[in-house]
Amino acid sequence: MQYSEDADWDQAEEEEEMSQAERELADDAQWKLIQKNTFSRWANEHLKTVNLTLTDLESDFSDGLRLVALVEVLSGKKFKHVNRRPNFRTQKLENVTMVLKFLEEDEGIKIVNIDSTDIVDRKLKLILGLIWTLILHYSISMPMWEGEEPTPSEKAPTPKQRLLNWIQAKVPNLPINNFTTDWNDGRAIGALVDAVGPGLCPNWASWDPKRNRANAKEAMDAAEKFLNVPQ
């Protein structure tokens, strides 16, 4: 009985973590646009291995085909029953439902408050939430990170918290406690780029917060040129 209660509590914590992540990912229009562009680049980095690309994250997943392709690349597994010409809504729903079911049942990924109709109906906030879930699982849930101490599995931080811990360790002189407002002025990304590649953004601390777009562009340009981080 105790095990069942603990399992229910753990699941509730995971669902709350994902719900909070979804809220943070789509609080306002400015961040929604930034997230859309960033997540599109992330997806395209993987899709290019199968000669596919996204032009509009909001609509390109609606028939399920590019979502199928993306998850196949990420998981290394193939789907057997895909509607390759989904002209009807039911066929699109079948494709997306198949992917979501695979993620939950085969990959063990919690999909909270997102169903196939949300993707087919092009609900951007929830599409961003789904992509963030994929990023957390496939790009952030690594065995061990640089400087990370091993912890018992029952006390291990969430993937999101692991990423935040890593950033805080890299940039100890700048308070970074979230993935939204603390990045608005561009200084955080500059500090992080300079921490990973010393000398790339040496003056980030003196950047004018009002020049947030210019700050972010300088940091991202340096990351692309010297660290091979695509924009």
C-alpha cells in the first residue's frame, strides 16, 4: 500500500513539473516566438538527417508525418503503421496518437495535458510543450554531466533541474533561476557562451540590458561561429 501511495506521489510530482514547464514555456507572445524559433532549429537539426525540414512548427506537425520522422530519429526506432497520405482528419489523428502512445508506453515519457487533437488543431502552446518534453528526454536526460555528482535515483533531480544546475555552475556570478525572465536581457546567454568558450563574450557583464536583442545576437553568433551551435 505504501508503494502505491509513493508511486502516486511521484507521478503527481512529475505531472506538476511538466505542467509548470508548459506554463513557463508559453507565458507571453515574445517568449512564444523565441521558443518557436529555438525549438524549430532543434527539430530541424535532427530532421535534416532524414532530409526533412520544418518551415512552421505550428502547422508542420499537424498531419503527424514530421512528428513521426522526428521521433524515429530521436528514438532510433521505426513506426510500422503510418498513414503516409493523411488527407483526412482521422488519419492525422491516428498518426499523432500513435506517436504519443509510443512515447508514453515504449519510451516512458510522461505526456501531460497534451493529446492528438491539440497537435492536429495546431495549438502552439501545447506543441511547444511537447517539443520541450522531447528535448528534456532525448537531449537533457544524460547519464552524467560534467561536474555532476551521482545521486540515488529516488533523489535525482528532474532533467529540467539538472540543466538549470549545470547553467548555474557554469555562470555562478549571474543569478539564473528559470528559463524565461532571467534570459530576457541577453546577458545570461552571453555569460553562458563565454563560460563554455572563454573569451567569446568577455564583456557580457557590461552589456546594456536595454539592447537585449543585440546582446542575444552577439552571443548566438559567437556560439554558432566558434562552438558549432546552429541558430
